[in-house]
Amino acid sequence: MADSNQSIAYKSNIMGNQRAPFSHASMAVFRLSSAVENAFIKLSQDRLCVRLKIEHYDGGIAKAIEIYRERATPNVLVVELTSDNPADALVELDSLADFCDPDTKVMVLGRNNDVGFYRSLISRGVREYVLMPFDAHKALDALYRMIGPEQGSRGRCVAFIGAQGGSGSSMLSHHVSLHVAETLKSPTLLIDLDLAFGTAGLTFDHSINKGSVELLFATRRELGDIFDRVKFEVSSHLNVIGTSGSLFRTFDIDQRMIDTLVQHVRSVYPLTFLDVPHSWTQWVRFLLADVDDVVLSMTPDIPSLKNARAILNALNDIRPNSSPPIIVVNKVGVPKRQEISISDIATHLGVKISHSIPFAAESFGRCVNEGKTLFAIAPKSKEAAVIINVAKEFLPARTEAADQSGNPLKRLFKALKN
């Protein structure tokens, strides 16, 4: 079994190995062995399964028949066979068929590795037959074959959040999304989710009247039309949805709104960056559990370190099988400020510090005052170089080298379309 820092899914990357979370579905598991129980408990903790409602029952097909005599079967039914004898196993399954709804997808777990037996299962409408021993990897692969999102809904989502206000998370999300979009030359989306104090409009010098709020309060059917009305183009490849930042209204965002929005953007954009406000609510917690990657920004001081530790602990709890977040230490080297060293931060947090951005008040001050990005103000600066290195975390290997040498990126674009 993979360790707690490694997802049971393949590590996310935009070349096509990434897997989007499952859509809402109900599932019941009727197990006879502890291995099956442990596998599905492990699976239920994975961020890909956040929308699956999984029920566990101690017992095989006989227990399933007992329960479903009086109620409808779920979207997915998983049963562990009692007998390894093919004839007995088929009799078991035939008895279950009378109580199984036609739309229910059935996964059977057994030990008989016989082609004829497999064909008999398939002829009876079984969607997946998985050989024992069974683990979470096998469960995930089988589920994807049964109810996995369609190819067109596999867009990758990346969330940026700061350990505290002023840690530069918004700045980082804006610049990383721009660099990635221009490097990949593929449709990319940035959404500012700081409804009251978002700064995407300032960064890209755009006046925003409508944006994220309208999306969040839209129905699933309305989302497509509203996207077209509220987004603005920063370049031919990057679209941005900002926020008007009005304080005349308050907004109660719930998990359902975020769920609807994320599922929609996954179906439309190969890559979406989300600028998440520094807060801890139910919808923020859900979003951080659901996205493919998290970028955590902090500054080298005690309050930020304390908050970063708390956020990491929470992420370990809600993303137990996923890779740890990318940590960026910002504003390093502020004059006359006592700072915690990068090595001490790494030791205290127990994770690798991926990147550190030097303090550059003049460059970033000009960006804000002139409504330009750092790439326009100081493209060759150390801080710009670090941000580009952060952006490379979301680029396929050797993309930039291939782009600079003039080699075609047909395989990359084909992968993005898939």
C-alpha cells in the first residue's frame, strides 16, 4: 500500500495520467474479508471519492439480498463471492439478479482465475470482476472503468491559499496561471474566489462588474451562459473570472455551490487555477480536498509558520492519500525583520520547501500601481524566475525546452484534448 504522502491514484499531471474526482454516486460494499473492508475504507478517504456515498456491510450476496428485498439497489454494488467454485458462485449471482435494479453496476470480487467463468459473469451483466487479493489500487481502477468521469471532464484544478493575509497567494496564482497558459498555449482559467477583496482585476488592469458571485449562485444549467458573460481575456489563452469586491452584500457560500462550479470547470478547461481566500469554512475545506493540487503560500515569521502548520495538519486529514501541497515562502529578506530560516521552516513543518520568493517591494509596488504583471515590469528579476519555477510544477516535463527549440507540441496538445 502507498504511504500517506502518496495518492493511491496516479500522481496528477496534465499529460493525461491525472484522474478527476468521481461524480455523485451511491455505492454499497458487501464484504467477507477484512482486506476488502480496509481497501474501501482507504478508497473512501481519497480526494477522488469525495462525492461517493459508500456503505459497508459485513456479509456477501446473501446479506445483499436480505437488504434489497425492500429497497432499491445503489448506483454501484460490490459483492465478494462466498465460494470459489464457479457453479456455486453463478448460482449466488443469479439469486441476486432478481433483486438488483437494471441500472445498478455490479463489481464482483473472487479468486477464480478462469476465462470461462469470467465470460459467464460478463454475460450476466457484471461490469467488473476483480481477482483477490484486493486492495485500494484495484478498487480505484475498477471504479474508473465502471463510473469514471468522461474524457472531456478530466480538467485539472489547482488551489492557491495563503497561511495568512498578505502572504502573496493571490499574486502567485495570477502570475503562475498566466505563465502556464502562455507556455502551454492551451485554454486556461483563473477564478478569484475572494468575493469581497479579490484582486484579479487589479493585477490585470480590468474593471469587473460581475464575476465569481454570479457563477456561484447560478444553477448548473445557467453556468455555461454566465461564464461567457463574466470572464475576461488576459491573453489568447488565459481567461479570468474576477470579483467586483462589493461589501454592500454578504454571501453565504455552501459546499454545493463550489461542487457545481468545480465540476463545470473540469468539463470545460484542461487547467483551472483557483485563488482561495485565507479563511476556513466548510466550502474552503471541501474545495481543498477536491482539487488536484494545493499551493500554500507563507511568509518567514512565527504567525505564518503557526498557520501553515495548522493548514498542513488539516490537509493531511482531508487529503490522506494525496501528495503534500507545494509550499512557497514569500517576502524573504525584509530589511530589519527577524526571519525564520528556510531550513528551520522545513524542519518545523516536516515537508520540503519548494520555493522561496525574495522580498521585492519596488517591483511588486509598480505592478499594483501600474496594473501590470511582474513579467512586464521586471521579467529578468529573481522573483520572476522563482514564480516561473513554481509554474513549472504544472507543466509537462521538457515543455519549455521543446517550446524554445521550436519543436512541435502536438503530443502535448493531443493529451490536453483527451
